[in-house]
Amino acid sequence: MSVVLQTDLPHTLLHRGKVRDNYWLRDDRLLMVATDRISAFDSVLPCGIPHKGMVLNQISLFWFDKTAHIVPHHLVEGVSDVSQLEPYRPDGYAYPSYLAGRSMVVRKADRVPVECVVRGYISGSAWAEYTREGTINGEPAPRGLQESEKLPETLFTPTTKEESGHDLPLSRFEMARLVGESVADELEEKSLAIYRFAEEYARTRGIIIADTKFEFGRVDGRLILIDEVLTPDSSRFWDAAGYRPGQSQPSLDKQMVRDWLVAAGWNKEPPAPDLPEDLIQKTSRRYEDAYRSLTGRELVK
């Protein structure tokens, strides 16, 4: 199966992230393209995961629609056929067919410099901090929690939004100082509301959303949801049927890639190693399984 690792379009490239390439189309319209790049431990791997970008893009489209009653978003339209991009096409150019299914036209927004992390269960970096310090995001946590246990209350644990390297935890006071008290309140309120709605829905599909992160921006002074939302890259998805607190849980995401890299002895410094072909295909199937389980649909390829 072919993969899309790089895009090269005749529009101004605004940002090339670990996964997404963002182009300016015209006025306040941008094109966000989800490639098949995969990152781990803040490094982009040299290989790609077939259909990964399509999964991320189509799950985001699904959730933007489902959560629009909670908070507005930047989505204008998902690109299911490149003919939709005709209004933006330079003369004599033909858009590549790979854009279909993995890209969306969005409104340009002023990004709020905060990663809005919400945790319903204790896992990952939160579990590591808890076992070390007895805290979560620097705040005291109840004693006696088990790994992967559902938290007594859903937590909002924001971080900085770094261009490279690790995001850094933000206290409530630090976040308010960064974005203002009223914006901080709205970020927390909207993030918790989206998570609770999505977590309840996902359970009906046999999936636990253990934690996730959101990004917000401003358009005309209004706070809107941007970037990706509730995907296997931005969230921790667990199979509800196999959930067992007191241990780590198999994730419907790229955790198997992280596990392989650790077992292979990689020092987490660039360049990252290539993945074996069987792991690439297994990871691809896992992403597609997550999409199918969550939406009840087949991936549009």
C-alpha cells in the first residue's frame, strides 16, 4: 500500500507539522492535509502508516459534526473529491487525487497557545507523575489510585503548545496569566463538555476515551475548536470490553509503535529507525479498526 509522506502544492505552505501540512488557499481559507507520517517521542519516523492520514481526517470530520452543538469549529468542508478545490485551483494545475479523504478546508484562526488536555482515567504521563510525586499536573491527587483507573472526577490538565520538544504543564494560574481569566474559564468549560459528551458516546461503541487534547483558536473574537479532534493521535482509546484497571491497557493507536521502539533500544534521539513491515501493516489495521468501531462506517479511501 502506498503512503503519503510529503505534499507539494502550488499554495503557500504555512506549516508542516509532524503529521499535517497546512496551506493558505485564499482569504481566510486554509487546506489542512493529514499525511501518513507517524511520530513517536517527538520524532517523525522515516516510514509512514498506510491510510493513517485518512483515518485522522475522517475521524476529525465525524467529531466536528457531532460536537458542533457544544462549540463551533473551523471546518468549512471535508474534501471527498478534489473537484471541491476547483475554486482555489491555479490555472493549469491539477490537484493530486491523494488529497481526497485526507484533507479539509478550514477557516484561518488565531491559535490559542494552550494544549487543552482532559483526563478521565489515569494513564501515561499522569500515571508516571502520580507514582513519582502523588500529583497529577502538579496538583495533589487522591491516594491509592491504580494505573488506568477511572478518576473520581474528570481533570483538565492544560499544557503549553510547543513547536518542538515536550509540551510543559500549566497550572490554572499560569494558564490564566497566559490567555486571560475569561478565556481560561471558557477553555476549561468547553474542553470538559466535549470530552464528557464524546466519552459517553464512545462507550456506546465499545471504546473508552481515557484522555485527549484539544486545540482552540479565535475567529472574530469567538473561541472555536481547531486542528484535529478526538483522533487516535490526540487521544488514548481503549477497548471497553478488555478494560482492566490496575495495569496498562492495549490502545487503539500507535502505542505498539512506541513499545517496539523502546524494545529496539532506540535512544529517542533523531534520527528515528524504520519500522518492520509487519508492524507497519498491523498499525495501519489498528487505525482503521478504531475508525470503524467509533463511527460504524467503513473508511472512505
